[in-house]
Amino acid sequence: MGNRPSCRSCRHCIPPRGLELGWCQLRQLPIHSELVAELWCHHWTARPPRLPVLAPAAAAPPPQADQQLCLEAMLPEDCG
């Protein structure tokens, strides 16, 4: 998801899933998956970020003061 406004990052829009079209709740229009990153309207409102779910504190030791956090375990396998 980019930083610029688009239907993909608007909280009024339901993003497309698989072959299913997305949906703009304000304009009551379907949104094609190829256009979701390019379309936006003046009703655009930022969707809150989806942050990765962290493991419970008991499962992971706390980082040392001079240790960098490792984010690899939270990223999907196909990133790279």
C-alpha cells in the first residue's frame, strides 16, 4: 500500500479479494482490482494501518538495549 490516496487505502472502500470486485461504500460502485491503486474520490479517508501481530511477551525474549529488532519473523515467506 502506497502513501498516496487511493481506494486501496480508503476506509470507505472494501478492497477486492481474489476474483471478487471491491466496493466503494460511499459511491455504491464496484471497484476492479486493476484500478484500486489508481482510483480515489474527495471522500477519501485514510484507513488505519494494519500492523503485524506480535507474539505474546512470554514467547519471545525482550530485546537487549543494544540489539536491533528482527522483523523477518513477522514478514510473509514470499517477501524478498
